[in-house]
Amino acid sequence: MGAPYEIDPDDPRAPSMEVWAAMTPEQRRRVVASLPSELPRAAPPEGDPHSIPKNRAREALDDWFSRRGRSVYIASELPVYYPDERVFAPDLIAVLDVSKHERMSWVVAEEGQGLDFVLEIHVAGNRLKDTRDQVEKLARLGVPEYFVFEPLARRISGHRLSAPDGRTYEPIMPQGGRWASTVLELELGLDEGQLRFFAGVAPLPHARELIDRLTGMVDDAIGRAEEESRRAEEESRRAEEESRRAERLAAKLRELGVDPDAL
């Protein structure tokens, strides 16, 4: 390879596949290390309506696949670099059956595969960015499924690659108020206006619910232990009272000249 690959700080991109193929392993490592792992915000933070569903979705999916022993990489706002494409950082991504080690970015050429699932949460700003522009871009990049959740409008939309070209999205039509993700083998829906993932009829719990559930189980266990301890103390107290009563009765019998052991 000739001159080293230069990264434009104003428009950081991974090399094209042609350039990448011509690189040595060391050159590739240097390029990956040089790609920015943090991106300037295109818009100001969108508060709890954005952060809460994003974090809960990530927690629920990560726990679901971990408990099933399936290695699915879940990340939020991670810079994603497709070959010679403008970098982007979706609210949530999922890639199936890959290592779950920590990453600073997802470089498609290095990983050997692109994203399988993308979720964006739109609260404010340019709605067309998520509902039109991103739809066109992710379809062109070959991302199998793309979903958008709009918390304030309480709306979900889903898109899936269609055959035969594999670079065009078709809308996912809801069934019974659920949008099926064939990639994740789950369904998305609204539960009291909040985004939830469902396995059959059961919603996937997020971390707060799991903590509350475990806390309740611990509280119940502590309550049962305290009740058992109270009962044991009560039984011990009654036994002591019976013993003292028997001793008093034996003493009374001896005063009357009666041997209590002979009774």
C-alpha cells in the first residue's frame, strides 16, 4: 500500500473495501484505532423520553439473550463505520452471534459483518431524519431490520429488507398491536405507552423491574425467616414456662410427702 490512509476529522470514514483489502494487518489496526469513538451531538439531549426507553430496551435485550446463552452484541450510540460511509451512531444496535467484548466502535470491515437490527428513538428535531433518511440509508447498507419508536406520539414503525434485491425496505405491519422482529425473534409493542419487547405474551423485564422483583423476593425471604425465628422463640418460651411449671408442681408434691418420680 502507498501513502497511509488519512482520516478526515470533519467526516471520519472507514476505508473502502478495496483500500482495506490492500492494507496490512498493522495498517488496519492503526486505522481502526484512529477512527473517532465519540461523535459530536447533532442535536441537544432529548431528556428522559429518549434515554429511558433506550436504556430499558438495551437492558431487556441484553438480559434476555444472556439468560438464553446466546451471544448477541447490544450497544447504544456506538459509532458505526461501514466502508467509505459517513459514520452514524444509532440509539440501539444488535448483532447476532458475535463476541460481546467491549468495543469503542463497530467497524464493519474489521468485524466481518454489519448490523442486524437498529432501533432509533425520535423525540424532537427533524423527524424525517429517522423516518425517511435513515430508512433509505440502512436499507442501502443491507441492515435487515430497522425500527423507530416515537415516545411522545406513542408510535412504532418497523422496516424489513425485502426480496429479491435485499436493498429495499418494506414496512412491517403490526398484528394485534405488535410489530414482529424476525431478526430478534421477538415482538415490539406498547405497554401503557412505553416501548416493550415481548416473547409471546410476556414482556421482557428491564433492569428496574428485575431489581424490584429480586428485592421483593429478598424481602419475602427475610420476612419468612423472621417469622420462623419468632415462632421458634415463642416455642422456646412456652417450653421454658412448661418446665418451670413442672418444677413448681414437683416441689409442691415433695412438700406433701409425695415422690413425683413415683407418679
